[in-house]
Amino acid sequence: MEIIIGKNKKESIKKAVSIISKIVKKKPKSVLGLATGNTVIPLYKELVKKYKKNEINFSKVSTFNLDEYSGLSENDKKSFHYFMNKYFFNHVNISKKNIHFPNSNFKKYEKMIFASGGIDLQILGIGHNGHIGFNEPGSSFNSKVRKIKLSDDTRKFNYKFFRQSKSVPKHAFTMGIKTIMNSKKIILLAFGKEKAEAIAKTIHGKITTKVPASILRKHKNVIFIIDKKASGKLKQYHNKI
Ligand code: GLP
């Protein structure tokens, strides 16, 4: 496990972009596992900038998104697919046929990831309760792609994206914890003091299903890239940039 603490969000994002670029350069057919949320918006913006400067090429890249709400179409402004189109896919040369999201046919999703050769790099954010993807506390470490009921806590935090309709869906599809752990490399991003508690529990606490992200410590190639504020409750500093 590697922990990189950037002095601010910008520096942390730079580091993540540089790792992603190296991976895609080395393997143009890379399979990327992608996340949504406020945390990753600046990451996608920087990747788009890099693409526009001809410094990264996504033409052969495949993507598998972590999760998606149940019952929302890709044209629905609240769907994660819409989010991804808006911040990333519409601005780079990823081929539409290489973009994947979990849906009601979720059993096929796990097989598709496997058939693609597996995820080379999985990008993750973290929920306030330590969730990854939509694997809420209590999710089995052996879980695979499935349909889940969202916790009230997560629905409350995601309310910000649902202001107009006032109703956050009750169900979603998500990669399981095992699906995530099968990735060859994982980068978890967390910024701001509101993530400090979840990060401290993930890194110093017991490895427990109560804090889903804590299992990442068992992964042989995981990097936590966080900013100073999200590191506020860590006992000691690790690699600073
Ligand atoms: C949602 C997503 C997670 C994401 C989390 C944090 O619940 N399903 O994949 O990590 O939100 O979101 P944010 O980055 O907006 O804090």
C-alpha cells in the first residue's frame, strides 16, 4: 500500500494523471475502471486537457464504470453515464463500443470485465461511510457485480445531484468488492476534510466490512492519493508530494 499526500487537490490530481498517462502509454489497449463523484471531476478535466495537447490517446482504451443507478437512462442528467459523457467521454477519443456500465444484465458485466483481460487500473473515490463504488458497509468482501439497495446515508449525500427531482433512486448496480480487488492496480482519491474520517478508518482501522475501503490494504498494488486535508486524521505522514 502506498499513500501519497499532495499539498492540495491540484497536486494530487497531477500525480494521478501522470500515473494514468504512463499506464495508457505503456499499454494502449488498457482497461480502465472508472468512478463518478465530485472527487474525480478535476481528474477527468486534466485528462481531457492532456488529450487535447496530444499527450494521451484513448482510441484503444476500454472502460468499465464502477456503478450506476437503477432505472435511469444514459440521457438522464442524474445518471452516472450522463456524468461520464459530460466530463470525459464526449471530449476524448474513446470508442463508444468500448464504454461499459453495469445494468440489469449485471451478471454479464463481471464476465465482460474478465473477457477484456481484467481491469488494469481502477480509479476509486470513497464515500463518507467508507463505501467504494456502491458497496455499502456490510457488503461482503467476496461480492461481485450486483444490484444493491442504497443506504439512507448515501442517498442523503447524493441528494446534491438530484435537486430537481427530489428523489434519489433507491437501488443501484455496482461492481462488487471482489470485482474491485481483482483489478491489477487501484488508485483511490480523496480530498477535503470531510473525507478525513473515512480515510483514517480505512488506513488505520481494522480491516472490516463495516469500512468497505479497508480491504484495499490487502491489495498488492494500491495507491491512496489524497490531499493534506483528507490526511488530517492520519497518525503519521507518508509520501508527501
Ligand atoms: C458515490 C459513488 C462513489 C463515490 C462516492 C463519493 O456514492 N457511488 O463511487 O466514490 O459517491 O463521491 P464524491 O467524490 O462526490 O465525494
